Amino acid sequence: MKPITFERNTRETQIRLSLGSPTPTIRTTVPMLTHFLEQLNFYADLGLDLEADDLMPLGDGHHLAEDVAIALGRALDQALGDRANLTRYGQRLLPMDEALATAAIDIGGRPYPVIDLPLRDAMLGGLATENITHFFRTLALEGRFTLNLSVRGENTHHMAEAAFKAVALALREALQPAEGLRSTKGALR
């Protein structure tokens, strides 16, 4: 995966990110989103350097979660290039106390999110939990990859954090080097 710098500036948000940074730092104006993005970055080893400001905060993190997912997805899509010489598929079962997350990814260029994230609480540290599902769906669509993600558990924080870690580790596996184009038909998409 090649290093990428990406910016997204709208009337709602200002986002600047890079992938492949040797000293990644993540700062958003929604602390819970920052926490989850730190998990994603650490376990996927993306080298994500991110500054994201919500210019029209609604109190639920909607604008920021959505626009960070758009920016990160598009940056990943650019960084993957023709997607050759990568393992392509990744999967992970990840327990976190009583929660269990299952994530499977195909970075082959065909976007299709299937997200089953039945979070019990409406809010989690200033972030509406519906925006966590929205984040993953948008990330997969903008990153042009298939993502199957399901989580079960009782504690909303454990379930959400397990989801971010499982997706990160599945992505890390899919991004591992491999020889050639990983397709029996000789083309992706």
C-alpha cells in the first residue's frame, strides 16, 4: 500500500489525513470517535495521521463519523491502486469480554457492506451508535471493498470496540503482500 495524503473540506467538516505516517496521530472533535479510530489504526497498522474538525456539531458525531469514513475510504482506495500483490482477503473473530465480533473483508474492488451491529445504547460518549454502523458502511463503499461485520454482546462499548478491532485485523490480513493479482479470472471487478 502506497503512502497517501487526502483532504476533505465541506461546510460541515474539515478533514486532513495521511496513510503510511511513521508517527501517526489521530485528533477529532468527537473523543469516542478518536478512540475507535485509534483502535482501527493500531490494529490495521495503517500509519493513519488524522485531523478532523466538526464545523456544525449536532451532538451525535454524525457529520464527523460520515466524513471521516468517506475520506479514509477514498484514501484507502487510492493507496490500494490496482490491488495487485496483496493477499486480498482477511478475516477475524475478536472477543472483548462478553462481546464477539466477526469481520471478513475482500479488498478486490467490489464494494458491498453487510453490517449487523445491534448496539443497545443510543449514545456512546457523544457518538450516536447508529453512526458507528454508518461509519463502517461508508468506509466499505468509499474504499471499494466487501465488508461482512457482525457483533454480539451486551456492553455497547465492548461491542463497538470489538467491531473496530476485528475490522482492523481483517484489513491488516488482506493488505499483506502476495504475488500477482489474487483472482483466478485474471482481473478484479
